[in-house]
Amino acid sequence: MPGPLRFSHVGLNCADQKTTEEFYTRYFGFARARVVDLGDARIVFLRQGDAYLELFGADADPARPAQEDGPKAPGRIRHLAFQTDSVDAFLAELGDAAEVTLGPLDFDDFVCGWRTVWLRDPDGVIVEVSQGYEDDRSHDKDGA
């Protein structure tokens, strides 16, 4: 038996790999882990903990979904999501580096202290940044 599966990476097509790499390293805490030279192209791997972003060069203009929290069509990734201690502090640091597409919104009716904002990365990918989300522990097997 091969063992349990665990999340590995998300591959992103980038209009400019350097711009996308700078965005995710500066604002999301990723660091370059490896560059694979393919001769006429390259793949840049960024790592944060056990998660990776795999950056590919793209020939076409970036897609700009009209939806505020990402595309809703089947078979398309809706958005990437990250947690922070403070959405407002994150937005202050981000400044004009990305377009906010929705929010920030408070979801206290669902989880006390949950606050979220959505923005576009340099290639048009929607990125969600939240604070205060917690799992519903009543669903744990032991009921704790």
C-alpha cells in the first residue's frame, strides 16, 4: 500500500513568472524551492511549509474572471485560500499590489471572528485571505 495521500501543489500559468513569484514570496510567505530548466522554458517551485506553488510561463493573456470570489464553472479552480492573523494588516501591507475583488466581509453569523477578502494575483487568479476561521469541532469522531 502506498500510504496516505497528502496535498502537494497547485500549478499556476503566469504571464510573467518573476512578477508572480515576487507577489507570492512577498505577500504570502512562499520561498523559492527549485527551478527546473526545460531549455526553452522553466518551472519555478515556491514552497510554504508542505504546500507548493508551481509556476509555469504562459503565452496567452491572463484570464480575468468576472466573479468576485472566482470562476463558478465546473472543472475550474474557484480560488486559492490563505489564513492570516489580520486581514486588515495584510491589506495594509499589500497596498496597491493587487485588486480587491470582494470584501473584506465579516462572517460572524457563521464563525465568530471570521473575516475574508478576495483579490486577484498578477495573472488574474482569485486569492482568498481569511482570519478567524475555525473547524466545527462537533463533527469530530470523539465529539470533542
